[in-house]
Amino acid sequence: MAKDTHHAYRPELDLNDARTIVNAGIAEAERIGNPMNIAVVDAGGCLLAFARMDDAWRGSVDIAIDKAWTARAFDVETKALAKLAQPGADFYGIHASNDGKVMIFAGGVPIKEGETVIGAVGVLGGNGKQDQGVAEAAAQALADG
């Protein structure tokens, strides 16, 4: 198979990648006029980069980080996990696991290289639709770059 010379393979995120992701999230948050907290974790779920925009909710810092961690820990968007965590669903009660670190509302998105999850982004500062939109724009940044 011919080597793809247009796209470098990323086995994991580095700080420059994380900055690109955060900056894309900031740009989208500015576009919609809503300050956000934006967190990026690496493949191991460790915080790699974080930004709290001016006037973003201070109480959302840890939640944004936990959304990113959750998206990586389960390799699923937190929005999708929320549906699976409702009463009667297979993962009901999962939000109480991992010392309450699991977030089950929109705004956490895995970052993939092909089919491999290499990190995740978590966003909080707006409603679920806004958080999800900013997270998706941020997660797409590496694919666009």
C-alpha cells in the first residue's frame, strides 16, 4: 500500500495538536457568542490542554475536563452515553462510577485517527446543543488541518 504523504499518522495527541483543538473550540464558541471551558485529554485520559474563556462559568472547569475523560474512557460521545444511562437502560447508574467522574450529557467527543481513539475533547459553558457543537468543531480541527 502506498504511503499517505498528505496526512501524518498520529498515534497520540501532542501539545501542538491539543492547542489546535482548543483554538478551534474557542473559535466556534466565539462564533456562537458563548464563552466555554474546553479540555483536551490524551489517549490515556490525562489532561493535555485546557482553556477557560473570559466569562466562562468557573463551576464548569472540572465538568469540562470530566467530559473529555469520559469520552476517552468509554470511547463514545457523552451525548450518546447519556441515552444509555437512563433508568432501565444498560448503563443506568454509570454516572456514579469512577468517583462521580463520568459525565452523561452532551459536550464530550472522542478524537480519532482513523478508527483509533487518540484523545478526547470536553466542553461546557452553554446548553447541550452549544456544548456539543463546540466539541464537534474542536474534535474536527485535526482532520481539517
